[in-house]
Amino acid sequence: MAMPRNMLIAVAIVASMLGSRPAGADDGTAIERAQKFFEVGQLHFSAKEYELAVSNYRKAYEQEPLAEFLFNLGQAYRLWGKYELSAQWYQKYLDQVSTGLIADAARGHLPEMKRLAEAAHPARPEPEPEVTKPLPVVTGSRPLRLTSYALAGVGVVALGTGIAFGVRASNLSDELSNVDDWTQSNIDKIDSGENAETLSIILVSTGAVLLGAGVVLYFVSRDSEPAEQPFVVSPIVGNREVGLSLTGSF
């Protein structure tokens, strides 16, 4: 497979620089290793084995940090489809070499690599803010009073149920207070008593709140004047809140 002209130029420059570097004992060994990795990388590049080409170009650069290796890495990553990495290596080359045919080639590829990298990783849209959804609005004195009755009724039911669970929890506690033989049946009764106590607390608290809200709405409905200053009650249900919205004049 014929390599692009810019790649051939880079190959020639690298080969020339590797061959012309003065070498001491240690330096010559590093240059030889760089030359070997570079040549192996070129073979893989010609065979379209870009992952292996990248590996050998990196090793060559570690042995002898020539700027042309940076361009070779940009080319290999580009043809491998790793556009973000390709852009990084092209930029590293341009940071060291700003003029010449190879620099012009890197500069020409760089915008396209950035565009393709952004297309491969599009920005995630920001989540929409939570919106409180009001239920149908109840207006006026009479509907307001009916709402108060409903809240108070539910509150009374919750209170009664909570008290019943509380009585059950108390009875189980009394029953087990003098027990010495902790059989599985008695252990089950302990669990049942704890559950009943928890439900009692929840239901009594909820019932008290609902009953209180019903009483408040009842007195508000008595004093409201719908013809002139209507009250508006809107139950509010959101993702993290539940309540009543009351607007009007007292």
C-alpha cells in the first residue's frame, strides 16, 4: 500500500535524523532502539495495523523524542479512528514545529479531528427542572368547606387506625413482659409489636396533620366572601413535596 506523501516525508526526515545523530555508547543504543521501533511501526502502519503502529511509534518516541514521531502518532490515531487522540498528537507536533510541509498537514487535519471527536462525544442535555404539578383548583367557600370535611375525615380515620395499632403494640408488650421462654413464636410477636408501634406513630402523626388542616380550612371557609374575595385551594403534588396551596385574603 502506498503511503501518503506527507507520511513519506515524515518517514524520510525521521530516518535521516536517526541516522545522522552523533552517538555515544548509551546514546547510540537508544537511537538504535528508536530506529527499530520506528521501522516496525512503519510496517504495521503500511499493513493498516494502526494499534500496533501506535505502540511502536510511542516506544520509538520514548527512546528518541523526535517531533516527527508525534506527527506519525497523529496519523496512526486518525486512521485508527481515535480522533480525539489524533488531535492531541497533531497539536503536540505543532507545539514543537510550526512551519514546513508536515506542519501544514498536521494543521490541516487538526480541525477535522476536533470536529469528529466532538461528534463522537456529544454534550449531554441538561435535565429539565422539576415542575410542581397542581391538581384541579377548588375555589369559593362551599368547595373549600367540602375540602375541609374530606381532610378531617381522612385524618380521623388515620388517627383511629394509628391508635388501634398502638393498642396492639401495647398489648403485645404486656403479654411478653413476663415471658422467660423466648421461642420463635414469641420472637415473631416482638417483631409484630415493633411494626405495629411504627405504623401507629406514622398514622397518628399523619392523621393529626390532616385533621388540623381540615379544621383550619373549615374556619377559613366560614369567614370567606366568595363574591368579593374568593379563596383558592390547590393541592400540590411534586416529586419531593405534597401539600396544599391556599390563596386569598383573611
